[in-house]
Amino acid sequence: MRVHLDCFPCFLRQSIIALRFGTKDESLRETILKSTLDYIQNTDISKPPAYTTTFIHKKIRQMLGIDPFKEIKSEYNQIVLRLYPSLKTTIEKSLDPLWISTRLAIAGNVIDFGIFTSVDIEGTIRKALNNQLAADDYNSFKNAISIADKILYLTDNAGEIVFDRLLIETLIQLGKEVKAVVKGSPVINDSTMEDAEESGLTGVCDVIDNGSEAVGTILEWTSSAFQKVFNNAQLVISKGQGNFETLIGTEKKIFFLFQSKCDVVSKELGLSTGSMLLKKS
Amino acid sequence: MRVHLDCFPCFLRQSIIALRFGTKDESLRETILKSTLDYIQNTDISKPPAYTTTFIHKKIRQMLGIDPFKEIKSEYNQIVLRLYPSLKTTIEKSLDPLWISTRLAIAGNVIDFGIFTSVDIEGTIRKALNNQLAADDYNSFKNAISIADKILYLTDNAGEIVFDRLLIETLIQLGKEVKAVVKGSPVINDSTMEDAEESGLTGVCDVIDNGSEAVGTILEWTSSAFQKVFNNAQLVISKGQGNFETLIGTEKKIFFLFQSKCDVVSKELGLSTGSMLLKKS
């Protein structure tokens, strides 16, 4: 997925969100925002928007001297951990735990502070469990899981990672060996090893990092160790719009679980913004 | 009114609107959009956003080699001219023609292709005539008009200028001498002398131009002839958000008739976006 002109204002909108999390100093916000304009000017529109946003967020972290999302990430891990027991019960009592935990994993993708400034987790859970998905390859997904021994699971955001833990626990109960992937170091509110630990995911399955601080999964920027794991994976479950944008062109058998949060991606998919998807590559 | 950080993405959004009107060449759009980033980088946030947007739109016109809004301006002059007879009847049949023509003039401010890509004129007329204004200084406005001999009327957009003609005709029927002002040369879809002629306004009152191609009315950039007229005016009626942004700080007795179209201005006014205002300076 390549950059559209409508991504340009959105790059600035995303920068402002990060800066508001990162500092109360309006003058510093202005200085940093202006300094990100060079990356927008150098945007290669033949590549996914994630390239430009990776550069921008790195610049913002460098100039702030902190990770602006550190606190909100931990806060949302804790918020979803408090929901964990009741969500676990919902899954265990259901006739199709895979169906419920998959839907919940898609609901969890709403916790995206790259795009949103506030989220309605419980409303999104209701929507995910009660409404149809805009793209629903569940039968194909269920079938692919039934014949796979090993699954590579690319997580997206902190907080959301607790929903991922629930789906991964279901997959393990189905006899699957799951390896989860987090970012190599902080970018936006994406999960890192710290979040995998805080969410309890490290106690559930093997967790590795991809050696990268890129938005989504820009394969060329990931570690060779991760690339090897990715290339050998039988089946990949990929969370979030960033991973969708950056991996949709690859040959791999991937199921994308995400919410389509921007007009550009939604238009390209022929869906309305805010749609929930379980989409086969 | 000064620039807020949220204006930065909006600068780009407005540029994209202009570029989509101006060319179908996506690569040229990208080149021009990137070239406007320098003006965003040089934005002086102590000044109104109109300074930056003036530079941006000038650059866009120069690089396109045409006025991207030329056709849509004429189209909307013609659309509103077709509505003119029935609007005129509505005003003439009313108990308070000033009230009705003022409301219609505010409704007409929806025709703004700097911010919108499509407009619902008839829906906006219904809203203006049937709902309360978010800020309503009508009694003070009526009183100020009753004691003024001469009124300076700053128009805003093409198409909208036909609504202005209706209000100006009402003011003339009330015995007032009205001088209308248009832009010195094209900027966004703002009215120039060509629009004053096409809308029939030049047959109704004296029309002058302000010698400027700035968004709103940036006094320091207007002609000395206009500045003299402005400084000597007893009462000014000012249309549109651009004029509000750039003139709100002045000492002049001004009534601002406009729709608050962006979140930044609306938030500053404590109103919701899309509010209609008749606001005394």
C-alpha cells in the first residue's frame, strides 16, 4: 500500500498526537512538529506510509528525549488486564472459543494512539461480538489454523496485547505452537517486550522481538533473526493496520486482523472507516 | 487569532483541495504539495493562519499556472443566481426583510471551497432560517444599521456574493449607502471584481477591490486606497471566517457574519464546528 496525498496531513495529525502525549511545552511541540516536515518532504510515495511515520516518530522521540507513549501503554495494559477475567469467561463459555477470541482480538485493535486520542474499549467489544465483520474470512482462517502446527503472531499495540494473549491461549488450547512478535524498541504505542511481560504474554508462549522500531513490519528493517522466523512461518496472524499496510504485498500466507482506521486504507478496501476485518492475504 | 498546531495538518488538507481542483496530474499534485511545506515550516504562529494560507495558495497558483478555482467560482455564481428570484420573494414577503436577508447571507457562507469539497446550499438555507444562530447580535446589528448612513461590506466567496447582493439590496432599501469590497486578485474561491459583475452586485452598489490576494483581510497587505476607505468606515459588515480571523483584533466596529468551519476557530469561540454567527466585534 503506497502513500496517498491524503496521508500528508495525516502525518502531521499523528505527530501532533504524539507531541501532546510527550510534552506540555507548546513551543517545543511547534519546534518538533516543524522539524518533522523534512521527512514529509522526502516521502517516497511508492512506499507504504509506515516508512515516513517511522522516521517522524523516531525524530519526535529523539527531540523529546523520551518515549511519549510510555505511560499510556502501561495504563492500557492495566485497563485490559482488569477486563481479562470476564473476557476469558466469555471465551470459555462459548460454543466456538476461536470465533469469540478472534473477534475480541480485532476489537482490541481499537487501542491505537497513533491515530486516536481516546478509545471506547467496551463499546468496541460489543460491536465486534454482535455485528458482522466488514471482511470475514473466518472459515478460511479456521481451516488454515486446523492444518497448521505452528503459528507466528505479529502483535500490534500495548493494551491490545492482552486481547492477543486471549486469542493465543485459545490457539494453544487447540494444540498449536505459537510464537508472538513484538517491536524491537518503542514506536507509537506498539508493544515491545516490556508489554509482552506486563500483559502476561511471556508466560503463555514464546515471544521474540523483530529488531525494528518501524511502524508495521518493514521486513528490510527487521533483524535477520526475525526475517528467518518470518520466512519459515507456516501461517502468520498479523494484527493492526500498520502490519497490513506493510505486509499486504508479500507472498506469505497471512491473516490480517485489524480495524481500518483511516479514510485512505478504507477507501482502498472499499469499506467505511472504522470497519473490522479478518482478511486473508 | 493565531495559528494553532491543529492548523498545520489543515494547511495541507486545504492545499490538496486546491490541487484537486487545479490538475488531474497526481505527480504534479505531489510536487506542488511538497513545495508548500516550506511555507508551513516558516509559519509564524503569532499571526493568523491566513498569512500561511495566502503564501500557500499563491505558490499553488504559480506552479499550476492557472487559478484552480476559476470554474467552480463561476459555477456557484450561476447556481445561486438561479436561486435569487425565490430568495428575493422570501425576503420581500417577510415581516423583517433585514432579519431574513442577514440569515441568508450567513447561509451563503457555506460556499467555501477552501475548506469544503461539496456544499448543501438549500439545506444550509433551511438551517439558517429555522434554527437559532450560535451567536446572535441581531438587535445590536439592527440598531447599528439604523444609525449608520454608510456601510462598508466585505464580501467573502463567489456564489455567496449573490446572497450578499440580497442583503445589500435590503440595506439600500433601508436608505443606506453601501460600498462592497472584493479581493484584488484571485485567492481560493474568494470573490473578485469578475464575480461582483457576474453576480449583478456591480449594478446594485459601488464595488471596490482591496488590492490584495490575501486570505481574509490582512490590512497591511491591502492597497492604501482600501485602507483609507476601511479606516473611515462608520460600520463594517464582514463576511466569512477568513475576515473574522484577520480582523477580530482591530478597533473597528465590525459585525462578523460567518459560519465557523474549523475545529480551531470553533473551539476558540466555545462553539461546535458548523455554527452560524452574527457576532459584534
